Amino acid sequence: MPQAADVGRRVDAVVGNALGVSRTKAAAWCAAGHVTERPAGAVAPGRTLPKSAKVAAGTELVVDIPEEPNPLDVKVEIVEDLSILADDPDYVVVDKPVGVAAHPSPGWVGPTVVGGLAGAGYRISTSGAPERQGIVHRLDVGTSGIMVVAKSERAYTALKDAFRDRTPQKTYHAVVQGLPDPLNGTIDAPIGRHPGHDWRFAVLDGGRDSVTHYETLEAFGRATLVEVTLETGRTHQIRVHFSAMRHPCAGDLTYGADPRLAAELGLTRQWLHAHRLGFPHPVTGEWVAYESPYPQDLVYALGVLRGE
């Protein structure tokens, strides 16, 4: 029952304060019909209240607190364009489309590779944290391309060890703005969290060692197609390193790309694709390698640059 001091106050404020939740969440409960008002002592259902309603004297508020999904729960779903490049008894190689995360995480409500594989009927390793079972390496949501996911427990252990020891060969293709100087080279610069933005990274003294090798494949003047291999696998490594060189990936507005060029190329994300992946087979030790073709949005952008 509301306190005397609550009479005349907005329902969302009273509910939020009483239950220790944000006013925004309390307002959402009101909008969904989870907050009702009835005369004090009554047992009949009350009337639903909008968030802006004022608490009346002699009444009580009933809050039906809804169950909220755990953001780390794997959502089994069909993920369009999640292609299977190889299906081995111990692992599966997927072609991850843009807009799909590797696994669930707080704040992410979109599709995931883990959920897409479950929706397609794949059973993957149960090793690892519940939300990232089978995941031995990741790609950014805005980066497309090739990933390997462990199906067996022995594969999970072997692949995790291999990626930790930097044994796999990860090859990316990127279109970066301008013309890198030199055309082929190595970027050796430590990366850490950006001091002003939690969701960005930057080249920083005291950051983690990060080494990127690149080779020019095709130069267009205003942009360049490069092949990139990584010695390390830091979050946003390629994007951060080329941005630090003042040659951000085309379309990567987060790291300083020109929005005019992005619009001209039809890009709504960075031109960055995990093109090839090689690693020792987790059971036999034989070297295996796979390749992912460019998705249509990146093909279109290259066509514009080539004048096709």
C-alpha cells in the first residue's frame, strides 16, 4: 500500500522507488499493463494504470513483475545467410553475415552464431561459458566472414589452445581510405580501451601488444584494398590500427571514416571481411584452410571503386 507521502505522485516514480528499479523500467511495466490499482483491502482485480497516473489515497498498487529474459541465454533461431562452409565431426566452419554476433552478451538483442547453429540443428561443444559454448574465437558484429566453432569437447580444447598460441592463420581483406604508406608493412602498436569511450579502443601507451601485417592488393586512389594478417587478436585491432594510420576502414564511422565515401559506396558498416582461416585439425593435426567469399554489400562497394 502506498505511503502517505506517495499520494499524488506519479505511479512510475512510486513503483520504481518502492521496488528499487529504474523509473524507466517501472514506466515500461505500466505500459505493458503490469501495474494496477484497487481499493485498499479489495481482492478483485484493479484497473491498469498509465505511468503518468497519480497515486490516490485509500488505494493499493499491485505490481505483476514480469519475468525478463537473461541477456546471456542462447536464443535458438534461424539466422538468414549464416552459411556452413565445412561440417567436420569435430567442428563447423561458418560464414558469419554482418549484423550477427558470435554469442549472446549484455546489451545485444540480435541474432548470434551460437543461436543460429542451434536453430539449424547443430550440436556444439558444451565447454566454455554457457552463452559462448563452442566459441573459440570471435568476429565483430559489423565484420563478416569465416569462423570456426567447436562441436566436440576435444576440438574445443585443441582449438582454444591453438588460438591462444596464435597458431591459426587469420587473413582479412579490408578497404581502407586513401593509400597506405608504405604500401606493404607492419603496424606494431599497443591497443587498449579508449579513455573516453568504453565501447571504443585506441592505440595507447601501456596497451596490449598488437601486431598487424598488411599488403596492398588493389589501389583506387581514394581507397585501397589490402590483405591483412594478424599476429595478435585484439578487439577491433584492424580497425584501430588503420585508423591510427589515418586510413580507417571505409564505412567505419566509429573510427573516423568519411561518411560521404561510405554513402557513395553504399556502406552501412566497415568494409572488413574475414576472408581465410587456416588451423591444425583439432584431432589429426593436419593443416586445414577455408575461404569465405565477399558478401554482396562489399562486392558492390568494390564495384563502385573500380568504376564498374
